[in-house]
Amino acid sequence: MANGWCGNWSNNMSTAGDTLVVVNPNSGNGRTGRGWPRLAEQLRHYLGEFRASLTSGPGEATGLVRQALRDGCRRIVAVGGDGTNNEVVNGFFAEEGKPLGGQACLGLVPRGTGGDLRKSLGIGLAAESWGQVLAAGRQVEIDLGRARFHDDSGRPLTRHFINITSFGLGGLVDDRVNNSTKALGGKVSFMLGTLKALGRWRNQQVDLEVQDGAGQKVFTGSLRVVNVAVANGQYFGGGMWVAPRARLDDGLFDVVVLGDLSKGELMLKTGTIYRGTHLRLDKVRHWRGSRVVARSPERVLIDMDGEQPGQLPIELEILPRALRLLVPDDFMTTEKQ
């Protein structure tokens, strides 16, 4: 594959069975469902014929995508937020983890609260932005992460993620945000969620190991942390530029540790995280690796693509170029940097 590019989708001669649009009507605080008739018209303009499925509950999108891919569907479009994207991406893998996608590609219509993945891709909220990406059909093979962890009842789970998995304060913020109204929009919702989470927050002990692409340890040790981000994309938390050096197609995670900052320090330095200038701070550490293992004697919550699916311990590994994603024409692959 030259320059990380793997071709273009063409709407010519496509049929409704070629494309499944998976819609989370609750995304955007319910605006997606209320605006679906108009949105469907816009999608038809850019996609041509398609069939649509509106989800009715958590996890349903994964099953819909699995069945569509098994039936030969060649293009999946996710309409929703980062959590919807995560469910759809997991549908590109069978229950036992075997890839199902083959030559199928994924397109995104951002409609959620955080919208963090779209920022790494340069996809806007306006129909003209995401619509042009769908219509142009430029495909790039990007990396995914695979995570093995435990849900809140202690049951072991394996999940894939496309953007960022973090643990610490981020998991608690997700819990607060996802259990409150999102009518104020992504950035404000996550800022309010952070303030609520900070009320009783105490930094947590995490035993962390990071391995490079050759399996060599680049860090192992015990840390007191605010949060650890294992990043494929660059943004999380409704616009925080936590991993400004991360690339979606470089075969590595960027691991960013917000260390033992006091609440006062964190409040003062939050602006640096939004600007992506925090990596030079004394209590922030950064490594790049292909495998991360984390444990804790405490209950440490996980944030995965904006959802809160469980808690430590966790093992994460990179899956290089595991997904064909529709991207803007000006998206720069790692090989073109």
C-alpha cells in the first residue's frame, strides 16, 4: 500500500445493500433522532442508495455491523458520537476477535457530545464537510487498539477502540458526563463533568508497563496519577489535545501520563492540555509503545472512546492498519509527514 493509502470508494453502480448506515438517534442529546428525516436526505445526496438501522440501546450497533459484514456489505457509516464509533468498530470483529471487515470501509458522520475522533481526522460537523468525505471515498488504513480488562462486575472483556483508552480521572468523568444531560454540548459537558469528578478525587496508584514495537520495555514502575491516556488519536474529553504527537497510522500508541498533580495544579494547567502544550510539564510523562499493561490495588475506572466500560487491570495492544477509514483529501498519512 503506497503512502498508507488504499484506494477510493465509488458510488457508481453501488446498491442499497452495499452500504449500511448505523444511526444512534440519542446522539447529540437526541438531536440526531429528531433530525433524522433531513439527515437521511443529506446522506442520500452524498452516498447514493443505502439502508439504515436506528439503534435502540447500548451494544446494538456492534451486532448490526457484524451481520452486515457477514452478508457482504462493503461500506459502513456510523452516525453518532465517539461511543457509537466504538460500537461500530467492534462490529468489524467477530465475538472471538477475528476480523470481519475484509475490504469493507468505515465512514463517519459526527453527531455526538465529544466529537474527539473527528478532530484528529479534520472532519467538520457541517454536512458539507462529512458529506464530501463520504462522496470522495478516499480510504486510509488506520491502526486500532485492542483492550483486555474487567467490567464493573469483574467479568473479563475484550474490546477494540479507535481513538483513546484512558484510566483514572477520565473514567470517572465519563461516568459523570454519561449520566447527565449533554444539552450544553461537548466541551461544556466534559468541563462540568470534570468539575463534578474532582470534588472527591484523589490521585490513584497505577503499576504501569509500556513496551515498544520490538517488545522491549520503555517504562515499568508504580506511579501516582491523575490520568493515563493510551492514545491512537489525539483528542479526548470533549476537545482536550492530550496526545498532540499521536498518529492514527504509525503502528504505535502515544502514552501520556498526567502524574501526581494537586487539584490546584490541575486546574491551573488544564488550559495547557486543551492547547497540547502540557507534554513539557514536570509532572507529565510521555512514551510511545505497542503494548501497555496497567494494574492497581485501587478501583481505577477506564475511559474508552468516551464510554466507561470497566476498570483495571488492563492490557492494551496496537493492531496496525486494522481498519479502512474514509478520510478527507487533506488528511496526511504518517508516510507523508
